[in-house]
Amino acid sequence: MGRARAWLRLALMQKKLADYLKVLIDHKDEALVEYFEPDALMLSDEAIVIIGLLVGLNVIDCNLCVKEEDLDCPQGVIDFSLYLRSSNTISSDSSNEEQGDPMTTVLDQKNYIEELNRHLNATVANLQSKVESLTTTNALMKEDLAISKNNLQTLYEENRRLRRRLTGGGDEDGSGGGEDGTTSTKDDGGTPAEIEEMRQRLEEERRLRREADNELEIQMCMKAEMEVAMKLLEKDIHEKQDTIVSLRRQLDDIKLINLEMYKKLQECEASLRHKTELITKLEAKAQSMTDTIQTLENKYRESESNRVLTEQQKREVDMQAAQVEEQAVSIEGDLKVEREWRMSLQDTMQQDREKISKLQIEISQLKTVAQKYAQLQEDYYTMKDHCLEQDHTLEELGAQLRDSKLEISDLKEEINRNRPDGAWVKDNTALECKACNKDTTVVTAARFSAIPAQTTLYLCPPRQNQCECAIIVMFFC
């Protein structure tokens, strides 16, 4: 489990968790069949959906610790849900209670912050112990590195010495061979073993040097990892210190809240004292109420005796009520008759109302007719005046015509007197023209077809020196 957790943390920090999972799913027939059931999600075709969802984690920059010693142990989780209250629960509690108690919420928040502070203090202590252990291990590794460097230097010196000895031994062998043959044979017999031994020692020294180099590289890698871990731990420590500062501020706020709550507690104590005084007063009132209750009981007994008397009176009143009911029955019969009369009167009133409505309609119509009659009468009077004026004008015209007729008759007489040859003759007697003997009926029909009725035609006698028909002169009758 520790390796799996470390692998997951490294994949999250490298932002390659989706890629690693894709590789696993691509080789699921080889790698995942041993660890999953045949119908598991990782072996199905829908596992690609998980890869698509894990790609979204690449946006987050993760900085997780991998060198912890307790990766194999179950991770401790503190459940703070008991110390928290959401706004919904607070609103529901306040709606259920008539008077809300803010002390419980403040105490819960205080307990939550104290628990969080203890947890952070524990984590800070663990981190400090880890930092101390890392510093000690770093110092030990530095000492081991110094020791290994010293060993390397000693090995280098021994290697140089051996090389010098090898080179010095060969020179001595060459010089001694020319001086003495017996000694050279003895030396030749001893030098190969020494050379082989020196070669073995040289190989061993080379092997030790390689091991020392490998250890040095391992120590350098461990040192680099330790430096990275130290930086991460320093960053975590700074973050924890910031959280501690914020928690201290919250603690200061909580202290202020506690002071306010203490003040409220004092106020509550004062109100409690006031309430105790009120309770004593109420007890005195209760004593007085007991006295009044006793007096009321006495009054109740008196009222009971009065009730018995009232019951007797009630019986008498019931007898009177029976008599009144009999009278009421007779009165109800009379009321029924009156109701029937009332219904008949209502019917007649309804008919009268209908007649009145009809008469009102007729009156309105007569009013309109009267208005029209008045208007026509006015028109009649105006026309009458106009006719009188016309008659007056006609009378004047008749008088003028009469005068003109008299004048014309006078003129005719004078003309007849002055002209003895001609004479005026009416058209019904003059059938022919006396001058030319022509028929006058044709002349009158042709020339005077448009003459209006009620006219008298007179034929004028012709002139002496002309042969013409008579001249017709019209006069109104």
C-alpha cells in the first residue's frame, strides 16, 4: 500500500496519472487480469471514461510528500462534522426554537477550532521531529561521505604505492640478472607469485574503488533527495506556520467572543437576580391570590344557593314560556294569512310597476311627439307668416296690375278712337283675318301654344298699308 500511495503521489506531482492509467488499460490482458474480476470496471471498455476524467487533474499543481515512513499505515482522518453546523441546520434550529441560543453554536465552533489547533500542533511536532531526524541523518551521511572520501584517498595512495613497487621491482630484477645467475633464478622463481598477488590486490582495490564510487553516487542522490525533501518540508512548515498564525487570530477572536459571552453571562446573572426578585413578588401575589380564592369560594357557595332559587324561578318562567308559545302559534297563523295577503299585494304591486313602466315609456314617446309638434307648430307659424307676406305682396301686385289694366283699357279706348279702321276682336269670334282672309286658329295654335291658361286673347287689327295677320295681345283675366 505504501508503494501504491507513493506511486499515486508521484504521478499526481508529475501530472501523468492519466497517461499511466492509459498504459495499464492498454496492457490490461497482461497486468490487470490477476488483480481484477472479469466484470470489473478496469477491464471493461468504459475504463477510457476514467482516463478522460483524470485528465482534468493536470490543472492542479500537487506538492505531496513521498518520503514519509507511515505510508503503509492507515491514514488518520479527523471527523470535524460533529463540530460544524451549516447555515441550514442553524436556520432550522432557530425556526424551531422560539428564542435562539447562540452559545451552543459559539461553543461548537470553539471546540472545532481547538481540535483543529491540537491537530495542527501535532502535525507541526511530527514535522519538527522529522526535520530533526533528517538533519541528524544528513549529518551522519556527511560524516559517512567524509569517511568514504578519506578511504578513497587512502586507497588512491595505496594504489600509487603498489604501482611504484611494481615499477621498482621490475627495474631491480633487470639489474640483478646481469650480476648473479643463481640469485636471478631464485628471484625469477619468486616474482610471478608476487606479481599475481599484486594483481589480485589491484583488482580488489579497483573493485573497492568502484564500490566506493557507487556508494558516493548513491550518497549524492540521497543528498539531493534529502535537499528536495527538506525544501518540501520547509514549504510545508511555512504553510503550517501561516495556518497557525491564522488559527491564533481565530483564537484571539474566540477570546473576544468569550469575553462578550462573559459579559452576556453577567447580564444574564443580573437578569436572573431581577427574575428572583420578581418571583418573590409573585409569591406574595400568589398568597394574596389564595386569600382571594377563599373569598371566591364563599361567594361560590352563596351563588349555589342563589342558583337553586333561580332554578325555581326558571321553572315558573318555563310555564310562562309554554303559554307564550301557544300564543306564538296563533300569531304564526295570523302571520301566514298576512304573508298571503302580502304576496298578493306584491303581485299587484309588480303589475302596477309594469303598468307604470309602460306609461313612463308612453309619456317619453308623447314628450318626443310634443317636441316634434312644437317644432312643427313653429314651422307652421313661420310658413303662415311667409304666406301672409306673399299674400300681401300678391295683393300689392294685383293692385298694380289693376291700375295697369285700367291704364291699358284707357289706352285702348284712345287707340280705338284714333283708328276707326281697326277694332279689337276676341279670338273666339275672329275666325279670319280681315286684311288677308287667313285662318286665325292656325296662327293662334302655332304661335301661342305656350300661353298659360286663364288668359284672354285679343286680335289686333292689321295696319292699313300691310297685309299681315293680326297682332295678338294677351291680358290676364
